[in-house]
Amino acid sequence: MVTTVTHRRIVGYIRVSTGKQAREDRSSLGTQEDRIRATASAVGGLVVKVFCDVESGRKDDRPQYRAMLEYISENDIDTVLVQYLDRFGRNPKEILSRIWQLGEQGVSVEATDQDIKDEMMLIVNAGMAGHESKRTSERVQANMNSSARKGVHSGPSPYGLRPVREIQDGKAVVVRWEVEVDEAEIVKEMARLSVEDNLGYKAIADSLNERGMTRNGRFWVPASIQLILRNPAIKGLLAFGRNRKKSSSNQELIEVPGVFPPILTETEWDLLQQRQDIRKGAPRGSVHRSEYLLSSIARCGHCGGPMTGKAGARRKDGTLYRSYQCVNAKKTRSKCAFHNSHSARKLEPAVLEYLGQFSDPKRVAELMDRSGPTKLKRIKKELGRAEKQLATLDRDFHQNLNLLKKGVLDEEEFGRANERRRDERASAEIRIAELRGQVEQAETAKESASSLPEKVKTFTESFEEIETPRAKAILQTILEAVYVWNDNRIEIAFRQ
């Protein structure tokens, strides 16, 4: 007589979020696996495979977690065994959905150190796992916020600055920051190239690399230039929470002045940010360095599209015929039906002559009174539409959530329905923030009326002595746009 012993076929799953946690008693990988094998042996089970992840439980795309699910679908498995339910995941909906799906395949999920056999206890424990994850995240964020308010910088040292540390209670503590002289000189040169030479990040990187002003022997890349020139640490300000993630939309912005010794003055910083904002809102490429004064400034009065400079045939005196042409009209008449082209030799002096009228403070004040309310009304109207769109997206989300709760939609359908909506919502929030900033700027535009006449006067008086790219950089700080019609009408929009 032959006796066959049948064992429960068990798959173990162990996980820690970081390598550091792997060394802690409660959640170490070795402890988890020992508990799984001991429990399996006690119930007469056979552990056929153990899957291990060193990933956050909030991630559903953990590689070994996905490999385990694929293994289960291809093999005869009775049970998935974990030490604690939070090893299986931190998202309650994802945990319950996965457990119930496995249950439909005849595979149970059990925990060595938790009772989840009762469905109510399962739901409670799944909720506790998610709640604990959220609480942990909130505690970490609160601690980081508290440190930031005390002027404690977290992360790599800002370029151009170095920490000075002292040993306190056996630990190295940063007691102050000092300027790294050689690096600070490179930061100042970056700022000069941006403000005075009107160069973009790539052109700045190329200029530094060509002159051997590298970063510890490594060539500069545009992204690094951008990070440095946008970091308020170079003006002495610690700003925590600037680069908030979509998942951390509630993260407050904490600013503490005087933490770092400034490399740039407040005035230099403001000019630098203005220059970068101007370039951000203008076409990329060589347009900022071209010999056409109004490129990136001139716009077609008919369609609002940009007008770019173009060289044509040579005149009898040997000079090139240079003109400004509407980009949209050159592409297709459906975008602009007007042949809007103007001689650069005539348009540029006409704009400068028209601009000269606004060196009079009274004339500028009158202009602000006329154009300000109209622009503000337009911005507020667009803001209202954006806020309405956001409300609609939120309403649609909650409707789908109710359908999910009622079982009309499953998790996959719910995810598909809201994937595009999440992106749209993020874009709407960004646009609303931009428009609110524009409303604030427009409402305080009159404050700039006192400084604008002096800017115009200084520019028009010194224009002949300045090279075109430099003159254009200055003009961009005065003018937001010059609208030109094919009947030679000109309208100026001042930068607020």
C-alpha cells in the first residue's frame, strides 16, 4: 500500500522599503522569511518559492511582487504567506482587490503574525496598513518642515556654497555656510551670461565649457545650469518645498532668509529671474541673439503670432534687405490670411520713436489707466474658465469613485477613466496658479509706472551704443510685445 502525503504549496513574500530596514529586527528580510518557513512547517505546508522586494509598499509595480503574481498564475499554488499585511502592500484598495482576485483563483493570502481570516479583520488591517503609511509619510514631512524652519538645509550642498561642521554630542553638525570662492565666481559668470548676454542654459554651458570653467573637470549641461540659477540659495535664502510633487500638493513652501551667505544681491537675483522668465515665455533657439532687434518681441496684430526676421536680396548699395514676417502667414493662410511683412529698416526706428513717447511719466500713467483694466478683465475671465474646468474634473472623479464603490466600475476601469483626468487636473492647477499670479501682477501694475519712464529714457538714449543682442535683452525687460498690422499700425504692450 502506497501512502501519498499532500502538502499545501505556499509562496512567501517578504519586503522592506530600504536597505536600512533590512537590518532592523521587526522588518528584516531574514526575520520575515524565518517566520514564513516556521509557520508553513507548523501547518504542514511546503514553501516552494520566496519572493523578495526592497521597495516601498506604496509602489504597485514592485518587480518581485509582479513576478510573484505571474508565478502564481502559471503554477499550482495554494497560499501566499507574509509576516504582516503591510508587507503585501500599503494601499488598502490595492491590497483588498489583489487578495480578492487571488481568492477567485483559489489562492488564499495569510499573515504569520496577524489574523486576517475574518473578512472584517482583513478590511481593518488593510485600512490600518494604508493609514500607517500615510501617518509615517506625514511624520517624516513634519520633521523635515520643522528642520527647515530652523534653517537646516537637507540635500546636497548648493553649488557655490560649502558647509562648516562641528562635532556636537558625537555627531557632525552644520553650524554655518561659507562661500566656495571658485564656484561662486562661476555662478556669477552664469548670471552675467544670462542677464547681460541674453544666453540660454545650453549657450551658457557651452560658453563655460569652451573656457575651461568646468565643474570639477566635468562639462556643464543645461539642466545643471538651470538648477543653479533658479535656486534662491545663491541669494542667501533657504527655500524648502519649492519642487513639490503632485502627490505632495499640500506641502507648504518654507523660506528662511540669511541661512547662506549670498553670492548674488537681491537686485542681481531679481534681474536674473526676470531674464529667465522672459526666455521661458519666448521661442527657443538663436532668436534672442539674432541681429533683429524685435525678434521675440514683434507679433502679428492680425493673428497674434510671432514675427521673425528674415534676410532677402541685397540692395544696390550691397546691404541685405531685412524684414519681419508673420510666422503663421508663412505657414498657411488658415492661421493668418494677411500678408504681414515689414522692412526692418523702417519698423525698428518706428517702434523706437513710438516707445520714446513713454519717457514721460504722465503719458505712461495714462497708458496704464487705459490698458490695465482691459488686461485684468481678460485674465480674470480666463481664470474663471480654468477654475470651472477644475471643478468639472473633480466632479467627474467623484462620480467615477461612486461607480467604483457600487461595483459598476472595477479598479482597472476606474484607473483608465481617471488616468487622463489626473494629467488634465495637474495642468489646470498649474495654469490657475499662473493666472492668479498674473492677476496679482496686473492689479499692482501701476506701481511700475514710476520706474518705466526712466527705463525707456535710458534705453533710447544709449541704444546706438549697444550691440543688438544686448539692446534686445534690455528691450525685453521693458516690452512684452509689439503688435504690428499690415497697414503699419503699431501697438505696444509693456511688461508688467
